Amino acid sequence: MIVYEGPSAIDGKPIVCILTGFAGTSNPKTGQMIQSWILRQDIDPISATRNGEDSSICGDCVHRRDLTTGKRSCYVNLLGPNGVYKAYKRGKYKKDLSLALHRLRGRSLRLGSYGDPAMLPLDLCKRLCDNAKQWTGYTHQWKWCDPDFSQYCMASVESDMEQAEAEALGYRCFRVTHSGDPQIRGQIVCPASDEGGKRTTCDQCHLCQGNMSERSVRVPHVQITVHGVGASAFNKRGGSLRDPVSL
């Protein structure tokens, strides 16, 4: 179902948020979560990535495709969101926020299966999370977006410097590290990840609910080794745990 059609918070261009997975999903890491896709209304995800128009839904995320080198370190395989976009253009999805909120009750929500939740109105994210049993959410836009997003999203960071900055703004952090990097003191390795032993799924874990996690005091931050289709590009960039990561 479509829960938002309107301007992007970063550049005002038309975006859409679509919820899928009400009948079940096949993602072994996230489990049975409702998926939310934040897309351009007018450009398919593959084309948007190629020409830089994905900034409307991804902002300044370091994992976007660099238009000079062509490298992209995002973990998302674009075939997924591209399929959702095509279905959207065929008119497959009904626009009904009230019904979507009703069907979210008792279910877990993946806030931003593709795209950054901070591109959406804060009030919409609040309503979605308030109606869900639990959720996961991550934003790379923590430097400029409404600080109240820290209630619903983890700050996505890639260095000690970024983590310190995000903490100062009130965020808990979700830290992406290079393959082979050690566990960082005071952080928990994502228990749904390969390196975490796949002990649970995101649907069952409550660690990534921003500052509203019931365990946020005891477990302040989470880390995960880079994974997905962009892992190789991210590892090739190199860099230190203690230095900002750049393309």
C-alpha cells in the first residue's frame, strides 16, 4: 500500500513510500517484517542511481554510486526496489494510510528497506512506528534532519568521528565496518548477521529502534560487517575505523 506521495525532505522532488510484505516475505535476515520502499515517483531506481537523482531518497549517503568512479557500496540489490517501482507504475498499490496503519498492528516494520526514512515527514514515521509492534530504522541524514528522528532511527555511521558526532546529537549508532575489522569496545555485533551467528532475525530483535529501544541503555550501539552487493566496493575503499570513510 502507498502511505506517502509528496516532496522529498532534502530537495522537494516527488517521492513515494510503499509498504509491502503483508502476506509474508522471504528475507532470512529480517524475517517477517513489513517492508517500506522509499522511491522517486518519476524515475526508476536504476536510472536514478545512474544519474544521481537518487539523492532525493538517499541524501548524501556515502554508499550511493559515485558518478565519477561508478562505484556503489550500498548493500541493496536494485532489482528489488525496481520491481516495486514497476508495480507502482502499473497501479498495483492502493493508497490508504489508515488501512496500512491498521494492518501494521502486531507486525514488525522495516523502516527504509530502500531509501532513507528521514526523507519522509517525521509525523508519518511516528505514526507508522506507533502502530507497529516494533521496527528497525537507519538514517545517514542525522547531521541535518529533525533531531526527533533519533527516537525512531539509528544513525548510520562508518567512523569514530561520525559516531561521536551522532552521539552528541542524541543518536544511538549503527556502525558499518570493513571485513576483518575487530569488534568495537562497547558495541554489540548485530545478532542477525553472519558474524553474529544469525542467532535471531530483525523481526525478533529489538536493538535497532532508535532511542525507543527498551535495551538502549544497556546496549548503546550496534555494529555489522559490510555485506550485500556493495561489500566489495566498500572494502576496496579501505580506511581505518578511526578515520572518516569517503568515496
